[in-house]
Amino acid sequence: QGCVDHPIVLTEAVCNPLYSRQMMSELLFECYQVPKVSYGVDSLYSFYHNRRQSWPCSGLVISSGYQCTHILPVLEGRLDAKNCKRINLGGCQAAVYLQRLLQLKYPGHFAAITLSRMEEILHEHSYIAEDYIEELQKWRSPEYYEDNVHKMQLPFSSKLLGSTLSSEEKQERRQQQLRRLQELNARRREEKLQLDQERLDRLLYVQELLEDGQMDQFHKALVELNMDSAEELQSYINKLSVSVEQTKQKILQAEANIEVDVVDSKPETPDLDPLGSEQSLEDVESMNEFEPLFAEEQPEVEKPVATVQPVFNLAEYHQLFLGTERIRAPEIVFQPSLIGEDQAGIAETMQYVLERYPKEQQAVLVQNVFLTGGNTMYPGMKARVQKELLEMRPFQSSFQVHLASSPVLDAWYGARDWAVEHMTREEGWISRKDYEEKGGEYLKEHCASNVYVPIRLPKQPPRAEAPSRALASGSTPCEQ
């Protein structure tokens, strides 16, 4: 119908700029005719969804997602926007770091180590070390490495080495190659027979000149043929006649052998040398020239063909061994210096945020440290945060760390719960009337929203008075 006739609950970034909210409100109200809209922060919706009766309304929310990580202090159910901090590291940077590590470790599988495959490895094989240095020392032990290394099989084809043809297929291939070899030899004999026949005809023509008594032309022809006498001419004629006859016999014999091959399927090499002449030796040499082209052609066909075995296990060559990479990739949210980022990690940022409050409020905030976001789903994440808090908190002080029941989906569940609970209330909803009166950047605060900071236009400075009026009587310009 060209409009949306129901309210909209929309998540936005922490401390979202007013201009971004203004453009979204304009789109919703002007284009889609939305009756009312509410803006909130996804991690605060998750905090709202997981809040139990025994939980305090205040807490420290640690939200780590795909692109960034936020430390959000919540006091009395509302976000304290002045002390929010962001770390520009998340799951995306961890996947890129793991990809670089494995590409350097396995340069032969550079193309197979894709970003999507690295995200899968992060989700299924990585964990957060409670003590990173101590965990690295454990990995130095060969026994610990063998017990904890994970192997990932990359796709590969087993047809790269060896032959998978059956004996019948190999027999048929040899038959085809033998026929091709016979056809090549037959073509060469025909070409040689044609050349010899042409030369024999030329010599017989010169001999006819002698018989006809044309001595001048005969001697001139002998000089062109590089011959000295008629006897030499007769000797060459006899040799060429024998060669032509032998070639014709070989062609007939080869045709007979081809017919026999059609009847008998035994791949026997035809006898191309029935007369044992010099020309047959040349044909044998010509066949030897074609042997590299037909490497599988062997005279002893009864000899079994040995199967080519791979030099190494091809499946093991296409395996990725995940050792210390399992803890190095997710560690960047605690130590950004591992990838060269000049930022503070989660522990330092938590301590910085807590130190901006008095000790009483610090004690209240650490009673409910809440972890949410997909990047907090690593095994050991909760224990690591507890260890970091134990190191930074005073002696014998208490704190509580909670993990969202579903770190990825709780933001949506929290927004649904809030919308159902506040559907008939005015709290948190921006109506079309509010949009028209107060502008698109206007925000009504609620328990999971940002803090609204209205635009304050700078005051115009008062106009300076004339120099004659500004100077008091009896005073100098320096004193003024």
C-alpha cells in the first residue's frame, strides 16, 4: 500500500550522530508514513533482555561485535554516554589476522585459505586463554601440542597422481595409439614412394635420350644429375626400381596387418620389415622417433602395468594444523598490539572507564559486568574477564561477570520485549507530531536508548562599540 502502518523499533550505534538519526527519521516518516518510531542500542537491548530480578539496574556492558567493541557504563538503568569507550577491533579483524597467519604458514594453500573459512575456524576451534603467556608456554610441549592441535582438511582431488583407468580402457587406448602409429608410417611410405617414383621417371627419361642417340642432351642431363657415365645411371635406376618395389610391398603388407588387427583384437606390432632391406631400417628408425609420443606403447603387452603410487599422502598435504593460532587470533581484543594497532585492549579500557567514577560507583558497576555480542562467544571469555577484573580490583573486593544467554540474538529479543511492554505507552516513542515539531534528530530516551543531546546553536557575539565610546575619559587604550 506504499506505507508502513505499524510502529518501528530500530537499533542505532552508540552515540549516534544527530545527522544520521535525522536522515533515518525523515525516511521513515516522509517515505513510509510510520506512525511512531523508537531508537535504541543493540547491546543495551540485550542487557535489558537478560536483566533478572536479582540484578542491579547499574552495570558495565562489554559489547564485542563484528567490527568494534564497546565498554558501556549503565547507571540507574540509563546509559552514561560521557564515559563510553570504543575499541575498533572485533570478529572481522580476528578473521583477517588468522587468515594472514595461516597463509604465511601454508603458502601452498594460499587460495584455499579464504576469509569465510577463517571465520568458520574462529567459531569452531578458537578459544580465549585465561593467561596468554602461560598458555603459550604449554604449547611449547610436544605432548601438549599433539593432544590439543586441531586438524582441518581442505578439499582436494585424488586424481592428480596415478592413473585410474581400468585394464580394458588401457587396452583400448593402446589399440588406438597403435592405429595412429600405423597410419603415420603408412603416410610416410606413400610420400617416400611418390618421391622415389618421380626420381625414377626422371632417370628413365635420361636413359631414353641415350637410346634415341641424343648424346648432347644426354651428357647435359648427366651433368645436372651429377653422374659420370651411363653405367652409373643404370646402377641408380636399378636401385630405385628395387626401392619402389619394396615400398609397394610394405604398403600392401601394412594394409593386410591392419585388416588382421580389425579381426584379431590382440595388439601385436605389425611386421614392417618382411624383406630385411635398408629401407626397412629407416622405417624402424622413424618408429623410434615416435616412441616419446606414445610412451604407453610396449611390445610386451602381456607384462602387467605397475600402478603409479604417490610419493606422499595427498590428503595430509591438504591439512591445516591449528596450534597456537587458536588463541592468537581472538587475543587481539585484549592485546591489539599483536596486529600493530595502537589501541588499548578490553582490560585497559575497563580500568580506564572505572577510574572515571568514585569508588562507590565502581563497586556498583562491577557487580554486573555483562558480556554480549557475537565476539564474546569464545570459550574462556568469561574466565578471562574475571581474571582481568581480579587483577585490577582492590583486595577482597567482589564483582560479578555475566554472559548473555544468546549473545548474537539477545539484542533482537530485547527489542521485541521492549516493544511489547511499551506498545501502549508514550515513553521512548517518537510520533509524527514530535518529528514535525522538533526535527528528525529528536530522540526520546528510554532504558535502552542513547542519551539525547539537543543541538545548541552558538550565541552571536555582541557588536563592538565605537572606539570613541569604548574609551573612558582619562584612560589609555592599553588600560582599556
